[in-house]
Amino acid sequence: MAIRPSLFLLLVLPSAALAQPTGDSLPDRRPGHWELTMLLEGRAGGPELKADSCTDAATERQMMQFALGVAGGTCQRYQVRRVGQEYHVDVDCQMGPMRTVARSVMSGDFQTAYSIRIEGTVTMPGQPQQQTMLVQNARWRGATCSGGLVPGDIQTGGQKVNVLSLGAAASPPPRR
């Protein structure tokens, strides 16, 4: 069974939010094995989701290039600001018929742990506006990825996908 596209987006987009299109710079995330815990609040049956991710410097660069390509092609606003010890990322993006307006608040040292809280709205034609809130906590497990993970892998519930093999990180969409 394949990872559903919506689940894939929940796993990848918070990490892709580490891209730095405008404003302040975010710290680099340490390469290696990261353990992720996510909770999508406000959804029936929205239990905590656990995942493992493996990254290296090259994968991080490719993910950032992809995120910048998506932001440049679909977002009319994508701004990063440092506020004290936190980083705030404000986005207003149109992806096909779906419009997302959100704020991410990130904290941590990005070397041993970080936390991302994303609050926003998703609007689809003919459907009521959905309020969303996602909390992702990440903990660095070590420099070497275990459990058969290689850089680019995200694994949850026994399902594994490599974001590089999807071609997404390797070839960002054209800018509008």
C-alpha cells in the first residue's frame, strides 16, 4: 500500500518549510536520522503520527530547492522572520483549486531537536473553509540512519518513500 498524497504532504511540507525564500535565515538541520512526531489537530480520528526520516546535506539542499520552486510558483507570500528564539514563516499559496494561508512557528536548535506548529486555513471551491493545525516535533537520533533508511527516506507505519526518487526534490517546478 502506498503512502497517500495527503499524508506525504504532511510529512514533507513541514521540513520543506525550512527553505529560506525571503527574510531571515533559518539554521541548517543536522544531517542524519530524525524521529518525527506529528499531530493534526481538529480532525476526527487524528491520532499522533510517528515517522523516521533520513537526511544528508545534499538531500537538504535539494529539498530546499524544491520548496523554493513550489513557493515561487504557487505562493504570493512566503516570508521568514526571526522573532526572539523562534522563526515565523507566513505563506499564502494557491495550488490548483486549493488555497492555503498559514503561519508556521519553529523553535529549537535544529541540531538535536526542533518543533514546528502550523496553523492556517485551507479553502477549496464549493467546500467550507477548513481550519488546520499541525504540530511536528523532531528529535535527532544519530549521524547514521538505521532500519534500512537512506538519505531522502521518510518511513511511517511500515511504509517508506524516498522523496528524491519521486523526482520532486530533483526538479523544482518552473517559476511563474
